[in-house]
Amino acid sequence: MKVLAVEDDPVALAVLARTLRKLGHEVVTAANGEEALARLAAEPVRVVVSDWVMPGVDGLELCRRVRGRLDADYVYFILLTGLVPSEDNQREAIEAGVDDFLNKPLQTQEIWMRLRVAERILRFATQVRQLEEFLPICGYCKKVRDDSNYWQQIESYINTRTGTDFSHSVCPDCYKQVVAPQLESLRREVAGENAAEATDTDATANKPGAVRPLPPPHVRRTH
């Protein structure tokens, strides 16, 4: 991956860049937050590893500005700190949009694990973005085509990629345009059948020779 390393200390920046390259990543460096924003605007970078405390635009403000960019791919943001952050500082960092933390001095195994997680999350985010932007769908049966040219129901397609389960319902527009007319048609059909049965019964009763039901017997009262 291409990783943007942001650190105001030249020695620490060199150590961070060397570690990232050793792990097989392409590294872009910036000495402060403003320079990092310029780098992000100039070239696509999906991971930022930034120091927390820097003059001017610090790590938190940098993260806020990264999150504030419109129509940009998701950037995984790792914050570096030489101090043990308090609970309030951690909450502030999470609210700013920070994805993960790393303590100084850097441990190669720690940063390797964080970047592996970043790769998986970014891959998932890319798949979701592609799903939102463009999805071949049949105009008749509404099946969608996956990357292997296999057509499947859209529920199955999304469930396979995101784990999302679906519950089916009817939206108000479809109820008004589809379901309500069907219910009204069914009501009229049933009403017509009932009326036809009533007409057949009256016609049978009025036929010559038809047996009419006897009236109830008159009961004479006695005193």
C-alpha cells in the first residue's frame, strides 16, 4: 500500500519511513499537517500514520480535515503518540475519526498488525463503494452480476460480500401502486361472486315447480 507518514521530528520520520518500507509499503512523507494535506490532495493515499503532537495542524486536526473531504476514498488513520493517552484523549481521537493508535517507540510487529487490519478494512470499503456506484442488474428479474459473470439475487449478492441479512416488506409507494389495486380487485371479484350466487339462488327459487320452503306453522293461542 501507499502510506503517508507524518512526523515533525526528522529522525522519527526517517525511522517511521524506513520501517514502513521494510514492511513492503510505498511511503510518502510529510513534516507537518499542512504538508500532509497537500500530499493527500496531490496523490491517492489510503493510509495515514501521523504523529499526534505537531505544531500548527496536529494529528487530530489533520484527521478531522481528512474526514471532512467530500467524495474521497476512505483513508485509514493511525495516530502515533509517545504518551499514554487518557480516556478523554482517546475519546476525542475517536470522535475526530482516528481508526487506531500506535505507541512510540515503534515496534515493527505492532505496525505490521495495524497495517494488515487497514488493508482488510480498505478492501471492504472499496467493495462497498463499488457496490454503491455501479452494479449490473437485470431489468426483468432484478438479478445482479458479480465479478465472475454469475447472476444471482441481489439479496444473496450483498449478503455474500457484507454479511447483511434482509427482511422483506412493502414500501408505501409499492403498497399504493401495486398492493392496494390488487386488494381492491380481489374485493370486487369476491363481491361479484357473492352477488352471482345470490342471483342464482333467487332464480332457482322463482322457477315453476320449484319447491318453496313452507312457512312456519301458525300456533293458535288458547286462553
